[in-house]
Amino acid sequence: MTVTPKTNNHKPKRIGILTSGGDCPGLNAVIRAVVKVATFKYGWEVYGIPYGTDGFIELLLGKRQPEELRINEHGYDIPGLVQGLDILHFLSGSVLGSVSKGDPAQHADEILQGYEKLGLNALIVMGGDGSIEILEKLSRQANEQGSSWNWVAVPKTIDNDVPYTEVSVGFDTAVNRVTQALYDLTFTAASHDRVMVVQVMGRDSGYLAMESGIAGGADAILIPEVTPILDEQVMKGICRHIAKLRRYGRRFALIVVAEGVKNLLGKKEHYIGDYLANQIQEYSNKLCTTGDPDYCNLDKVDTRVTTLGHLQRAGTPTSTDRLLATAFGREAVELIANGNFNQMVIWQNGRVSSVPISHVIEQIEKARKEKVAPSRVDPQGFLVRTARDIGIYVGEVDLAS
Ligand code: F6P
């Protein structure tokens, strides 16, 4: 491809890009789009910061040299990493590496000095709620110290819990991964008349569990927004549902539980799927001997658990994620071109736009106080109604109509 960047007599603008927090498919597609728009349309230089803000510290300490980090229209120059730019469109993970532990605020000075050393005019950060909050703190500190930390954020997470954007990079691919897993599990569940419990990621948000559960044909979907605790009422509801399926001749069941759902005591369980399967076993044994016709056929309930884990963050990004990543990457560069900093790109009503990061932070802080996800499934909304109305057990919900 012939590159004809817009040229002028000034030094080209220099922007950085980094990924922060847990990875997800589509991050590399954002990088590709950013590099293409920044270099082809504007003639800027793009620098990939390795391992989130840690990369700035490594630069400062001389462990990496600025020229090593340059991403150009031919791809990535760091030896050993993927060469070529267009391949990035299809790869999951982050070629930049990412960090989801530690507190960068403790190394704020080094990070800011590394940023200055690279001579960046602006930084693009791909992150979820936690990373956006951390980077905002750094940005405030930089401004207090009189240095210019110009940044824009691109929301990414399989949890889909970033406020203001209807969807984040990586979510659609994860929905498809879980949907496929549910389909695959259906046949082994059916062959053995089993109750298959599937634990799905999402932190405190039920989006991934709810959307993939509906798409994947689940019989029950438990999410923190609707069934925050696996109390007796919920356990009886699930058992009643399994019994009902059996009355119709269905001897197996697929039950999706979001990892944010808590145990009977309201505590988080690392393996809430295992906990739920044990509870189903216990309750069904108990209930089938009560003589209650609702539960009388619950003999020999056999449960198995699948915890999908990080497979949910794997796989080539879907076309929807590639499109979103590309549109978000382009928008991030346009925001910088217009000097419109401290913004997060969002997808709303079928188009890309942006909101001030301060608005996003407000929502994140509010949610933290309330101990809920910053963006949540509406318990009265169309997803829950759709699930309920096609006969999926979602809990004892009281919907107006
Ligand atoms: O936020 C994304 C996510 O995959 C969550 O769904 C999950 O709880 C968490 O990250 C897992 O984090 P880690 O990769 O640190 O185990």
C-alpha cells in the first residue's frame, strides 16, 4: 500500500497507545485502526506502550528505547512480536501486553516522566472501568504538576460494564464463545440426562451470562442484577423449573450462572457454579421426598459443572467486535486531531460518539458505593423479559407486565 501522509514542516504529532487491565479480543484491531488513521490520514507517529503504564517506567529506566516502541504502517517493530499491521485485525489478546494487577498510582512520578520522555502529544488507553479510573487519577496528578497528559479512552471488556457505552470491545466475541459452549454442552447434557451448570464471567455484571444464555438456549440464567443471592427461594425456583422440564419430557437442563452471583450467605464464591450444582443436588434430593407435586419427579438429578474461565476472553474477534474496534480506534484518533481530550469513545444508538471521562468516573464511583457493576442489566428490561417470556427461569422476578 502506498502511504501518502499529510505532510507539513512541523514535527509530526506523536501519540501513544496502551492496553490496561484484562485482555479481550478486539484490542489489536483497535491498535491497527489507530495506526492506520494516525499515519495514513494525519502522518503522525504511533508508539505502543508495552504492559500498560509499566511501559513508561521501563522507558524511563532505559530498559526499552523509544524507537523500539514505534508502530508504523508495516506493523510492529519489537523483535519477536507479530509483524505486519493487518494481521492485528484478527488476533485476540494484546500485542502490547497488559497489566491487571498493582496500583500505578504508587509509581505516578515515574509513569509521568516516562510519558514526557517519549514526548507524546496524546495517549489512547484501552481499558475497563478500573483502568479508566486509574488513568484518570494519573491524568489529574499530571495536570496538577503542570505537565500535559492528554488522553482518550476506548472501553474494552467482556463484562460490558462500562457506563455510557452500550457495548465495549470484546463483549460480542465473548457472548459468541459462551453461546457456542452452551450449544456444545447441550448434547452431552442430553445424552446423560444431566443438569449442566455453566459458570460465566462478568464480574458484578450479568450481561455476558444473560445475552449468551438466551442465545445459547439456557433453561435458567442467574445474574447478580436479578438473583444476587442463591437463597432458598431461588433454589426452590430452579428445582421447580427442572421438575417442570422433566414433566414435558426434557430430562436435561442447561443452567447459566454469572460469577457475580453470591452464595446463600451473600458471600462471593470463586466457584459459584460448583456451589450451585451442589445446592441443586441437595435441594432436589430433599424436595422430591416432601410429597409436593411440584417436585415429585426430581429423583436422580445428576449435576455437572463447566467453568468456562479465560476461554471467554479468547478467540478471533467476531465481525461485530472488529467493526466496533475499528470505529472506536478511528474515533479516538479524530478526538485527538480535534484536541478533544479527556473523552471516552462510546457506542450509542447505532453510532460512535464520546462522553467526558469525568462523567464515566462519576458513574463508576457511584456504583462502587452501591457495590454493583457500573453498568448493569436492567431487571425490568427487555433482556430479562425476553428470557422470562420464552420460559427461561431467571428468578422470582416481579415484572409489571
Ligand atoms: O474483567 C474481565 C474479567 O475476565 C472478568 O470477567 C473476570 O472476573 C476477571 O476479568 C478475571 O480476571 P483475571 O484475568 O485477573 O483472572
